[in-house]
Amino acid sequence: MLRRTLALAALLTLPTACARTLTQSPAARTARHLDAVRRSPPEAMAFLRAMPKGGDLHNHLAGAVYAEHFVQWGVEDGMCLRHDAAAIVEPPCDTARGDVPLADALRTDPTRARALIDAWSMRNFDASRSSGHDHFFATFDGFDARASRYGDMLAEVVSRLARQHTYYVEVMQSLGTAAAMRTGHDAGWTPDLAEMERRLPPERFADVVRAARQRLDDEEARVRTLLRCGQADEDPGCRVTVRHLVTMYRTVAPEELFAHTVAAVEVARADPRVVGINLVAPEDDPVSLRDYRLHMRIVDRLTAHGTRVNVSLHAGELTPSLVPPEDAGFHIREAVTVAGARRIGHGTDMAFEDDASDTLARMAREGIAVEHCLTSADVILGVRGLDHPFALYRSAGVPQVLCTDDEGVSRTDLSREFHRALTTWNLSWRDLKGLARNALTYSFLAGASLWGAPACAADVPGSAHPSPACAALLAASDRAREQWRLESDLARFEAQW
Ligand SMILES: [Zn+2]
């Protein structure tokens, strides 16, 4: 009793602010800490790196790799530096043309590696020499990793994410399905989409589907080897749950895009690791612009308006000066209303869309999320700071997530995307936590959401011992299981301040 009285006396003599801190909830203490560090970029960055951020829903595998690793793999694989020094190509090196082994080129000129890294990323980008948009997309011409390196690329993504205390990613890659375009080319085009379906039935793509699934098996096996998964010293990347979106190129002939989409849908339906599809390549390309409405109809038809497979679409990754204003007026709306997209990638030009308020209201009402890629919008489109429509979506109540897009090319990561959002819109701890939770709520993971589930209504999310009914939900739902893990990580994170 005496000891307790002394302790109470000590507490009563504490300064008021300190006493208040002791009685605050972990969330309030975390918010207080965030407010103390938010104006100090290094302190805020350390906070955000340690924060569990839910997941990355918009991550292109080819753009996620830092160019240093393409250079390293090029040397290890005996690749050649092309005569114009703009690309690495398969051996044997065509010495008559001036190609040389990459290893030799780097040995004789050590500055070469730095030049390649600059050429294959936005590092040291010089805006006086070319546009960010053109340099960004040109980086993809310089390297094309061998199939044997896809697992290395995926290992880099998951390891980097886990080091940022984040354990879910949806990776975009074509998984070799572009091979289907040849079948479409041979079938020829007719604007009658029903006739196109008859010409290109799913059975014709069985080999493409089989090869795509094999490639996923190979990638996963390589990741497990590289990260020593299951061993005592395994890399934390082994704990990351990976799902995939198959991508189709929007810059090709309609019959090729049609066939590619049939194949992508079949892969998604055949393999539970593949949770959706997406269209990629520059949205302002002349073919992308010319065929945009047609592409939306094709996706609508082949996915039954997003009900046969999940659809996320790059839409509105434009500015009204990059393209004629009329082309910036309807892409997001049609991705939602025509194609049945459940998520919009970028949506940067929303303010310039016709009927923007209707589209925003519909996205909010139907829970169609927008994937913000802030660094990407800056380096490709020149849209940065308060010019980015983050606040527009937020005030309309549209669910938002933060993503990296091409973290290797843009020289970013998910923590830095959070930092951009934090500093630009002065976000609260509650906002940041909401963004982390959205990454799982609006993921394409299978299963019911934890939030609002009666089975877990009486449980503390993330607790070590869920009730039997809640445990049954967690066993049955991939989504709820990831959400539970995030809640438990967030509780641990909040407990430290
Ligand atoms: Zn993208």
C-alpha cells in the first residue's frame, strides 16, 4: 500500500502534459509523435518506414527493379552492351557491329555503369534535354531481363517491401501472355465483338495459360531460393503475400488486344494467385487514344463488366496539355461505367473530365478506389504538390491508396510515397492509417473483409486470440487474414510511442 501511495504521489506531481500523455491511447500518442516529427523530413521518413503500410496495389515488375541490378545481372549473364551503348542485348556479342561484352565495357570505362543507371531510370534526369514522360518510357527500351531473372525481380520487390514493414503486393506483369497477340493477328479484326469471341475462344489459349502458370511457379521457386525462405536466416520478404495482375498492351492492333485480353482473363480464372487484369503502355499513345472507347468495350465484354475477373485500369494518366483536352475528358468515366473497373490507376486528370463530380460520386458510392502514384505523376506528367488531385478525390469520399507504380525507374519506394502525401496534404495519423487499411480493403484478395464482419464484431482486430467465429472467418478469407495481420502490426507500432 505504501509503495502504491508513493507511486500515486509521484504521478500527481508530474507535469500536466506528461500526465496527459500517460493517459492517452496508443493511437493518440502516435498522432502526437507524428506531429512532433512531421516537419523534419528525416524523422518523418524514419517514422513512415517503420509504419506498417498495408500493401502496394500498383507495382509494375519491370519498372520496380533498380537499374543497378539490371547492370549486375547483365554482367553475370554475359550480356552485351549494344554498339550505341543504349541497351544490353543477348550474347553472343556482335563485335562486327561494335557490340561488346558488358563486363568488358564496364571494366574499361567505369563511368559507363553510372551512365546506364541514369539512362534506365529518372536518376539525374535532365529536363532540359528531354521530357520526363519520354525519358521515363524510353528507359524500358534499354533492358529486358531474361526470363530466368523474373524471380530475382520479384525477390527484390518483396524484400524491399518487407523492410518497410509492409506485407502485401499486387504485381503487374504480362506473364508471357503477349504471345496470344499472334493468334489475334492471324484471326483478323471485325468490329463485331461477338464474332471476335467466336474467332478467339478461350480454348485457343490453353498453352499460353499453362506457360503463364508455369512462369509463376518458376518465379516463386526462385524467390524462395534467393530469400532462403523456410531457413533460419530467411529474408523478411518471405512473409510478403504476393498476388498478380496480368497486363495487356493498349498500343497494339485491336485484334491483338482482344486476343491478349482473352488470354489474360483465362489466366486469372485459372490461377488463384492471379487476381485481376490491367491495361498498360502510355495512355497518350496515338493508338491508345484512338481505340480507348473500343478497349473499354472489349474489357467490359470479356470480363462481364468486371464480374468474371477483377479489373483495375490505368485511366486518366494524362494532362490536358499532354493530349487535346477532349481526350482528357472521359477516360476515367468510361473505365468505371463501361469497362467495370474496380480500381483506377492514377486518375490524375480527374479535374478535367466531363461530369467529374458524377464520376467521383459514383466511385465513392460503389467503393471504386483510386491508386495514387505521386512520384510517378511528378516525373512523368509534371503533376506535383497541390496540383495533384489527391484532395479532390478525398473530399468526394473516394477510397484512396498510395502506390509506387515503377519504383525502380522513379527511384522511390512506398515509404517515400507516404512521405509525399504526408507533407503535401498535412495528413493526420488517422489519415495514414486509413491509407494503409485501404490497401487491403480495396485489394483484389479473395474473401470477405474483416471490417463489418459480424463474426469478428466483438473481437479486438489483430489480437493474438480471436474468438472461434472470428478465427473461422480468418481461416476462410485471405483478405481478412491480411487485415488481421496489419491490425496486429499497427497495434505493435502504436504501442512504442
Ligand atoms: Zn502504372
